[in-house]
Amino acid sequence: MTSQEPTVHIVDDDPSVLKGLKRLLQSAGWNAVTYESASEFLAAHDPVGPGCLILDMSMPGYSGLELQRHLTAMGSSLPVVFLTGFGDVPTTVTAMRAGALNFLSKPVNDEDLLASVTEAVQANRAALESNAEVVDARERLSTLTARERQVMERVVAGRLNKQIADELGTGVKTIKVHRARVMQKMDSRSVAQLARLVERMGILPRV
């Protein structure tokens, strides 16, 4: 989990909109940074920094939807709140299907915007924390021996110690030792917790 302060990034080709939104967000206590184009934002973007993106839908060069698609292709978890003066239903549906958190029409209501920013930053923090936990779990997984990995897969699949011992051709006491080491290395206090961790890593038991 990151302790870095979140940043609200605002991309709009209208300087007056940028100025007004930045003033509003700063008055609400947010760190806000403005960009007049998608390319300017991409040049400065920190893909691991927490926050959210307020994005104008219609801009010269990269449009808002094109920037959203680009960020998705990069694997960015930065939530997007779209602003537009020319919104329509098909565009809104496209943006939402691509993962946009919200779609607000200009002139935007201050309370709606601030509520959307709060929701977006909370979602981003949760995503970053989840990603960090998965990275940590994968590092722990790499410390397992081949035999411990075999035992872990069978434990998660619901096998009993005796069944695992029979399948691997060893004694129950040995399996208990391996099982205890797996639980310790994976920092899991129960089989259910271990199973959830394995699922989050995208690992399917091969047994």
C-alpha cells in the first residue's frame, strides 16, 4: 500500500476549465495538476502514482476515449472521470464499457465532481493495495520448494494430508511439515486464506 499523496490529473484543452477545476479541487484539499493535451499528460504520467484522471472527452489530437484506451493498454489502474459539453448516449456507453468511473456533463456541478473524485481515488487506492498484495504473494510463492508447491496445490484443491502423502509417495508426517512451511512462507493462517491468495494470483491447482 502506497503512502504517496494522491494526485488529481485534469486534462482539458480549455485553459479556463483547467483553472476553474484546479481551484475547486485545491480548495477541497486535493493535489491537482493540469494538462492542456493528452500528449502533455502522457509525457508526465507516473503509472504507479495514486490518484485519478479528470478527462475532457473532445480534444484535438488524442481524444479522451483514445487516451483512455491507451492507458488501459498500458495496464494503468488510474480511474477516469469524463467531462464533456457534447455527451451522447453511445459515447457514454463506450466510455463506461472501457472502464470509466463516471461521465459528467459541462458545466459540471461542483458537488458531483468532488464526489466523483473521492470515489475514484478510493477505488484507485484499493486497486493499488490489491496489486501490491499480489506482488508480495508472488514473491512469497517463489520461495517455495518444488515439493512445497506440490503440497500447496493439493491443499488448496481440498486434499487431506493422507491423500497428499499417498499421491506424492511420502509419509503423513512429512506432508505436515511441508504444509506448515507453506502456510508460514505464504503468510496464511488458514486453508481458506491460502486458497483466496492463490486465486488472486491467478494460479489454478494442477491436480
